Amino acid sequence: METITTISNAFSSGGIWMWAILIVQIVSFAIIAERIFKLYVLRKTSQKKLAHAFESSIKKGDLEKTLEKSKRAGRLNPIGAITRAGSQAALDLGGKEEIQARMDEVILHETSRLEERTPFLAMLGNVGTLLGLLGTIVGLIKSFASVSGADPVTKAAMLTEGISMAMNTTAYGLIMAIPALVMYAVLTNRTQKLVDDMNQASLKVYNWLSFTYETTPKRTSRKSSN
């Protein structure tokens, strides 16, 4: 109860700036929870291992089987979509450049999905700090205003109110900003690991495709007919 009372008094002293920082904090917590679920629970750094499931069929030139396997990989394993794009390009008799281009298109899409919303945490951390600073300035203005043109009793009350607003908003702004900035660094690092894992897996698939695409049945038959 004492903690709740302290928090309630702090919000009363901080005024509207405390509520503004609270809104920013709620948004940052929502982003953190969503990103943790997406980057740690749903996604694993296992794309390089999954890529080996396509190795034998690609090297045999059986790209139809590769496409079937890639479809079973699921949305949470982007290497499936990347392999599917490259294999389809090879089946369409595209050269290495086309295979690379189609795979890169999917890689860019998957990378953007991994990186989305995380940069907002840095912005929200800065906004929380600035709102705390703004509350501090407003509180100090109230304190200075109390010095002139007021009787001693009113002056003391206004001075206390201004200093209380300044201190509470500063503290709450920092309390809000620190976790947001820490989680921004943690989630950015996790995102980079997932992107690196995906890129390495994609490179494996591209190398297999680029060295074998000319020997696929469709390409061989097309060359024979020519």
C-alpha cells in the first residue's frame, strides 16, 4: 500500500507529464513483448541446419522435389521461401543472376520483417527522457515564479510543488527510457543474429543452385532440343 501511495503522490506531483511518459512506457512495453515473442519464441537460429534438407535434391537436379520440401518449411523458416524462389528461377531457365535476384528479393522482405518496430524503442526512450526533461523545466519555471510576487506561505507551497514536479518527471523519464534503450540493444543484437543465420543459409542454397542449375532436367532437355 505504501508503494502505491508513493506512486500516486508522484503522479499527482508530476502532473500531465507523468501521464505522457506513462503512455510512452506502455507503448514501449507492448513493442518489447511483441518483439521478444517474434524473435525469441517463434524464430530460432536454425536456418543453416534447415538448409541442408534441400542439399541432396538440389545437387541431384531434382528441383521439383526441392520446391515440395520448401513449401513444407513453413512461414517461420524463411529459408523455405528463399529456396523456393531460387529453385523456381532455375526451373524457369534463369541464369545465376536471376537466381540471385529472386533470392535477394525474398531475403530483403524477410529481413524487414525481422527489423520492424525495434527501432521505435530507441525513439521512445529518447521521447521519454525529453518528456521528463520538459516536466523538469516546467517545474523549475513554477519554482522561480514562486520567488517573486507571492506571500511567504504561498511561496513555500509553490516552490515545493515546482521542485516536486521537476524531480518526479526527471526520475520517471529515466525509469521509462533505460529499459527501452537496453531492450533496443538486446533486440537489435538478436535480429542481427537471425539475419546472419538466414544470409548464411541462403548463401549455401545459392551455391548449390548456381553450381547445378545447368544440369536440371528442363535445362538439359531445352539444350538438347536446340
